[in-house]
Amino acid sequence: MNKIIFSLLFLFLPCVSYAQSMQALKDSLKVATDELAYHPDSIDLRIKKVAWNIQLEQWNYAKDDLDKVLFLDNQNVAGLYYRAFVNTKLGRYKFARLDYQNLLTLVPGNFNGLLGLALLNQKDKHYTEALDEINRLVSQYPDSAVAYAARGGIEKERGFLELALEDYTQAMKREPRNHDFILNRIDLLIRLKRKKEAKDELDRLVKMGVNRGELMELYGALRAK
């Protein structure tokens, strides 16, 4: 349950359902690759191919194409964002940080850039910078449920449970039916030994249509406390 939201902006990616098969994803990638062969300098096509590589978790292929995108246009915002994300996945934190910083120089206050940089710094144990950046994000986007949830996730990892609970509560006020927010809040309530509130929230999820079997781990944790 210790999950931090990472909002990836798939600017050129068609909507893909979770149930779509791996083969279908590979077929889509092949189409994008074939198109790119006829237009090797097309940034849009290359970004489209990258999006499919990312769906398939082909990080090195994605990085190679993003290097080409940014060689052609070193101020391409989508290219910088995608490459920062891919470099994070590859454990290349220094390079990811540089891409996020360059993106934020081009687009100061960009939501996804600020969020990505904060989460990267948390992952890389730059805790002070991570909190500074996530606080800035919440300050600049006070109506964003994702901003509050992201800060709650960072606080949760750091063991600031009361602060995390308040931020997930704020996220839920903005998106009251978001299951991820609810689950994280329940987990925090259990850790804080607020059993009745946790059980009420679990029961509410069941009433919302969530299969009770999917919540057995949390129900079990509630009983264990």
C-alpha cells in the first residue's frame, strides 16, 4: 500500500485498456516503427514509438529514441519529460534530474515536471529537496488531488503518518471515489490504530463495488492490530 502516485503524461499515446494483450501492444509498436522508417526525422512519430516502448517497459529502446528526439530538438518538452521518466526507471538519477530541471527551465511550474522531480529526489534519498518540491507543488496547485496524494505518499515513506493522513484526506475531498487514495488512507488509519475509521472506510469500498476478497489483506491487518 505504500504507493506514491506518478502521473505520466502520455501526450501522444492512444488510450490502452489494462486488458489489451501484450501482443496487441507489440503490434502497435511495430506499426509505429514501420511509420518511423519512412520518416526518420519525425519527432512526433518517434515520441509515439517511445510511448509504446514505455508501455512494454522497454526502457533502453525508449531512451535511445529519446536521445534522438532531443538531438533534433533539445528543447522538446515531451522528450525531456519522457527521458527523465525513463532514466529514473533505468536508475540514472543524475541524468533524470537534469532533464527535469531543463524541462522546468523551459516551462517553470510545470505540474508533471515538479511532481517527477520531487518523486525522483525521494527515490534518490534527497529528502529535503523532495519535501521542498512537493510543498511547492501543493502550493501552486491547491486544487489538485494528485499533488496532495503525492505529498502524502512521500510523508508516508518518511514515517510522518499523521501528516500523510491529512494529505490523503485532502486528496479524497477532491476525488472522493479514487480507490488508491482511499486504500492509502485506510492503511494509514490502521497504522495509527484508528480501527473504527479504517473499518468504516473498508466497508464503504465494498459498498462502492470493490470485491471484498481484494481487501482481505487490509481486513486482516485491521484484525491483527
